[in-house]
Amino acid sequence: MTTLITHIKQLVNTREQNILLRGKELASLPCIEDAFLLIEDGIIADYGNMYELEIKVPELPKHNIDASGQFVLPCWCDSHTHIVFAGSRENEFVDKINGLSYAEIAARGGGILNSSQKLNAASEEQLFNESWQRLKEINKLGTGAVEIKSGYGLSAEAELKMLRVIKRLKESSDMIIKSTFLGAHTFPSIFKEDHQGYIDLIINEMLPVIANENLADYIDVFCETGFFSPAEMETICKAGISYGLKPKLHVNQLNSIGGIETAIKLDAVSVDHLEVMTDKDIADISSSKTIGTLLPTAAFFLRMAYQPARKLIDAGAAIALASDFNPGSSPSGNMNLVVALSCIQMKMLPEEAINAATINGAFAMEVEKEAGSISIGKKANLVFTKPVPSLAYIPYSFGTNLIDKVMMNGIFTGIN
Ligand code: NIG
Ligand code: FE
């Protein structure tokens, strides 16, 4: 099917070249005013200014959409989520209001272990249904590509259950989905004093099955004081790499303990969180190929200092933005809020935030050939806004849902 979209007020992030944006490059967001977009069989076939339409599309297709007054953007690329989980943890939310810290809640068997208990008790079907609803919800909010992690199973059986759910989501959804094995999210209680025992389980029991059933694209480790050390992360990642899984890692959320240096040595695709950063950490990311993924809604929800986006950009780093959607530190997958918070709290320009949540997010989960920008040959996964006066109005008007429609593979889906 051929679809022509005409009179688009502004077509956002139009790119002929697919490049990861670093430092100053993030501030440049190519847009076309009064634009058209041609879609063939779900793929972007052409685009340009309305005055070029007659030359570029001499024969107008029957299916025509008038987008007068609307901005059209590539769908958000959310490169870090944990959307496969069971239940919720609002009791801990109240505990935090009453003064307990994230680390204190975790030490009392709350946090990840609480979600792990709930996940172990849930059937695969139940888990799939809950996750499917979350996937639909974020799609309505404009997300078209998403990375999903395991990590609430913490046993071979339950980690595999999570990864099989992610595989089913991949097969059932028209969203682009990448899967990450995060068996090393925390040590289960029975291995609290036997770290090597759990690491052996990950390496000898989980990874071979994951590789055999092709259940993951990446390997992740939560590298923090009280969780996995940089040396433990290195051991686990090297085993993952031997099965073809590239590292995408949780580092520097609570402490700076050398995780970034080790992650870069391991050629990690991305290092994610980055709330607590030394000058050396910033310099190391900036001079590496590894993408720094910032998760501002996690900092917001945990009342932590925001990630040093400006320092990273000024140092020349490639940064992406993601939601970290999970029941403990970011019970929201709303990328519009992520973009708004990045502007409001981290002083990113709207152009920088939109680039970091689209093209750089696509690079952070290696889907840049099919998503992240308006480019010929990429999927027509698009956000149509309600009438807005300017691009900056989108993060400025942070509490309002400005999405009119979402298009996946050239077909409207999330009609609000
Ligand atoms: O990315 N910090 C580690 N993992 C999650 C939170 C996990 C949880 O609290 O359930 C995160 O913030
Ligand atoms: Fe996370």
C-alpha cells in the first residue's frame, strides 16, 4: 500500500545519513516545514517540501492523509526498560515518603527481591498479559522501539520465563523489540554469601540455554556497591560475549566504583543510569564509542541528583535518553516525560533531547537501520502531534498529552 501524508507543519529529524550524534552535534535537529512524506508498504519511500511534491511524486496515490497543523516525528526509541514485571511496589513508594532510602528498602528484602518474588509466583501467561498492556500503553505514548530486560527471575527457570515472554512480545507486536539478559540484577537471598555460586549459575546454567533458544540480544549487569563489582561484571560479560551477547550495562546509579572504565574495556554498547559521575567517568565516556544512556525519570522518582547531561554533552559524549520503566525506580514508560524532564532538569535543549530519545536511542539498541529518524528505507513508525505552535512547546507543555496518533509500519494504531 502507498500512503501520502501532506501539509505536515514540520517533519522532524529528517536525515540522509545515519550517524550517532556526539557533543555539539546533538543540538542540530534537521526539520522540514510544510512537508510531505511518502510511505510504501510501511517503509519511508520519500519526503520533502510540499513545493517539491509534484516533481518527486508525479502520480498521487489514492491513500492521502492531510496533516495540516501537525508535527510528525520518528517514534521514540526507548533503549532501557524492564517492562516485563509482575504487580507493583507502591508500598515501597510510601516507605520512601516515610524516609527510607532505596538501599535501605533493598537491604530489607524489598526492591528487586520483592519484584522477584512476585514474578516467580506469576504464570508465563499472566506475565505476558501484564507486559502486553504496558507495551500498548507506551506505544500510545509514542514509543516505537524498545529494549526490555530480564532480571526479576534470579533463577534459571524464572529468568528463562521472562526472556520467553520478551520473545513472545517480539513475535506478537509491531514494535521493534530488543531483549537483554539481566540475570545479574542482584544476588538472590540464597546466594547472598556465595557470589561465585550465583555467577556460576548464570554462566553454566542460564547462558547456554539463552544462546541455544536465541532468547537475548544483550547482556546486562547491575554494577553497584552491594550488588555486582566491576570484576564480577567483567566475568559475567565475558561469558555473555562468548555467546554473542554484547554488554549494555547498569553503572553509576548509586556510586562510582569503576564500572564505566570496565564497561568501556568490554566494548559495551551503552552504559546506563550515570547519576553519580566523577570527572574521569565523564572523560572516559566522552573519549569512547560507548553511549551514555541517561534515565532522568529514575532520578526524579528516587529524588536523586539528575544525570550530568550538560557536562557529558560539553565533553563530546554520545548520549541517549530512556525511561527505565520498572516497578521500583521508574514506574512510567512515558518518553514524553523523559524528554521534558531532560530539558527542565538537565538543561538539555529540546533539539538535544529529541535527538537523544530518537536517533541516539536507536543506536543504543542497534536498531538505527530501521528506526530513529525520518530517512528513506526506515520503518514508517511515526508520532503525529496535536496542533502545537513549535517544537519546544512539546517539552515545555510537560503535563499535557500532545500525541494525536501513532503510526506503526505506515498504519495508525494508538488512537487516543
Ligand atoms: O534500573 N537499578 C537497578 N535496576 C532498576 C531498578 C530495579 C527495581 O528497583 O526494581 C533500575 O533502576
Ligand atoms: Fe534499569
